[in-house]
Amino acid sequence: MPSNDKAVTLSLAFLIFALLPEIYGLHVVYLTDYCNTSIAVTTAGLIEPDASLYYPSNLDCTVTLSVHSSSKILLQFYRFFLEEKVNGACVDSLTVYDGAEESSPAVTESLCGRVDAFEVESTGSNVTFVLQTDSEGSNSGFGIFYTEFVNSPCSVDQFECNNSRCIDSSLVCDTYNMCGDDSDESNCDTGGPIEDTGLPLIAIVGVVVVAVCLLVFLYAAVKAAINKHKSKKLMDQLLKEMQTSVTANQFTDEDFWGSEKND
């Protein structure tokens, strides 16, 4: 496959990856949409730096996430890739604070580079994210699941995780590990229907993947056909020009045989 086709395929793959949470009904918070503000969220969702594939430069973005006053917030870092350190210091970084402001105790250090998956939880109903980037370089950013929870005992509309966290019952069997110990996904029929759509989750994934692959194949096939047609047309034109460009001169067969006959 030509390099341009590979670039298209990779871009589509990244786009699908970015859109999967929306397809499955998970709320996505893009920090750059809420810089220097506080937003109220409920239940669960996903935190990303920006809606694009790469986070922007020259950021100094502070966002506070708030849930119900009686609840806490579980943060699960499943993907994290910022620009690597320069001279031992972070040039792009994310820091999370346990409270509604930057002066609250930090629940993470200033994170940069590539970080393995981990989780933290707040002591109250707020967490504050501070995302800072320099003027050069960027990377694919991060993905952080957030879950609103309380400690057991749970109410009738909550699911009790094996780790004694109580989460909203709507989060059970949604394909996401919102408990932190995967107990909300451990007894699920993966082939069952998704509420409101009637389609199995795996079917949606399959349709999306097949559709994208088909589009890429069609794009490559059409492009190859066009190039082949152009090449054939050019070759026909060259042959025609060669045939019509021959002019008579003293070395042609006709003149040679004519002069021989005259002798």
C-alpha cells in the first residue's frame, strides 16, 4: 500500500479509537474546552486533553471536575503519553489535585512522557487538572476514566463493586471497568443487546471496522484504476504521435527502391 494510503488508514484508525467512547455512550470531557472553569459531571466518563489527535502547544489549562457533594471520584489512567522530559524536566505535564483548586494537595506528581496505567481516588467531590505545554512538540495525550462513587453500603440504584465502591447501576456491563476491579463487567453476556439500540456491542464494533476497511480499499482501488487509465491513455497518445511523425527523406524504403528501379 502506498505511503499516502497508509497515512489515511492510520488517521482513520485513530479517529475510530477516539470516537469509540461516543459510540458506546460514554461522556467525553475535553480539557481544552473548559480551561480555567469548573464543570459538574455525574456517573462516569472519559477525560481527554483535546478533541484532535494531538494536544495543542502553549497551554496553561486548569479544569475542576465536580460530582455530588456526598460522592468521590475514581480516576483510572489507562493511556498516557506526553512529550518526554528535556534535561530532566517535564516540558509538557499534567498534575491532578485533590480538591477544587490548584492549592489543594496533589494526588499525582507532574506527569509527562509515557506512564503505565494506574488509578487514584479523591477524598472529596472535586479534582483539579492542570495541563501545561510548551511551544514545541506534542504527543497523543492521555485517556483517563472518571467514575463517581461512594463507599458501601450501596443504595438500591447502585452496584456494589467487590472493592466496596458503589457506582451507578447503569455502568454495569457497559464494557468499561468503572469499579476499578472489573467486577462490574465480570458477569456479563458480551453478546447481549445494548439498551436503546438493540444491537450487540461487538456488532457495532464490527460494522465500524468493516466500513472503514471498505472505504480504504475502495479509495485504493479507485486511485489505482485512475492511474492505470492515465498511463494507458498516455502510452496510446505517444504511440500515435510516433506513427504520425514519420516524414519521407532520402533514406526511406520508397526512395531507395524507386531509385533502384530507375537504374
